[in-house]
Amino acid sequence: MKRDEYIERHYRNKILKNNFKSFNVTIEESDLFISADSDLKDPAFHSLHRYRSSIEAYIGSNPDFLNSLRPLSYDALAPPIVREMISAGMEANVGPMAAVAGAIADHVGMDLLEYSKNVIVENGGDIFMHCTSDIRVGIFAGRSALSNRIALKIRKEEMPLGVCTSSGTVGHSLSFGKADAVCVKAGTACLADAVATALGNRVKDHQTDIQNALEAGMKIRNVTGILIIAKDQFGAMGDVEIIDWS
């Protein structure tokens, strides 16, 4: 089994525990794992295609959007999903593409709420969720001893919200840190994705890095909670309810 196959498929069997109908929707590198009250593959596919097309068209005329590791100036004429990515990058002090997976999860998820009261969209570890009951989200942290042993309890009153995870040791996303998992709760998955990337860049091997990253992240508007795992060390701050995942 290839490493990416393990990362992108195996953890999905454990990350969410629910009784919904689950299915995959994939277009090129966008691979969504969706749970809802019914099979919504067709509307989900069309939604994903629409938002990818908006982003790709914008990149075609604004190539810096794809490659910048720094925030870009706000563009009032950009498509809504692009504007949200730019804003998230500005809040987190990262390039806008750091928010792309979360932004797509947000927009596809909001579209699917037209058909289902319960919608969870997971896009490479970045999750949009809106459910009528509490949800448990398991934390996959690669080779850390804490991986798949703890979960976050998400209360129905909190939703819709985003729960996004970045890692310097798992997956193909760019990170300059060494955290096994930086999990961020925020008002949107777009913002949570950008902040998780930014905080992941801060965490090397030291407990002080975890504390500093937690404090920095909680200063960002609309971030509600953060959990960071690095090897056998972890820290949490904000509205984070950690429960057993066994």
C-alpha cells in the first residue's frame, strides 16, 4: 500500500462516527468524503466542479494566488470562494491556497444543506459540519502514540463550523513544522484550514513551541479552539472537549 493511500483512505474509517450515508466525490486532487442523510453524489459533484472552476479561472489570470506563501491583497472582484480564501490567509498570515481544502469543504457543505439537515464534508483532514446532534471527531496524528486514541466532541449548538487538521509528518500538504497534528476549530473550515497551516509551521520539537502556537492561534478572530500533538506531547486551548476514542 502506498503511503498516500494509507493517509488519504485508512483514517477515514475512523475519523467520524455517525449513522449517516457516506460517499466519496472526487475531481482530480479534490477528494471529498461526505456524510449526509442520503446519497447526494450528483449535487455534491456539481457543487465541487463549480467551486474548483472558480478557483482555477482566478488562478489563470492571477498566478500569484496559486504560489504565494504570504497573504495577498483583498480583491473585491474575485469570486466569493476566492475572497474568503484571501481573507483567511490575511487572518492567519499565510498564502490563500493554505485555505483551499477548507474553503471547498465549506461551500460544498453549505450547498448540500439544501438537501439534507445533516452534512459533513471532509477534504483531506479539513471538515465542514452541520448536524442536529453532537458529533465525535477522531484525531489522526500519524505515528504519534496519541493517534486514533482521542477525539473532539463537537456539540450541535456549535455548528455549522470547521474542524481542520494540518501536519508536518503526515500527508502531502506543505508545512515547515514537525507537529503530528494541529487541529483547529473555527467558524468556517476555510479559516480553520489557514490557521492550522500557520500554527503547524510554528511547531518544531519543543513544548514551548506548542504553547506559543496555541496562544498565537487563539488571538485570531473566530478561532474557538486548538489541539496540537507533537510526538508524545500535546496541548489544547479554548473550547476543546477531548474524549476517549477507543
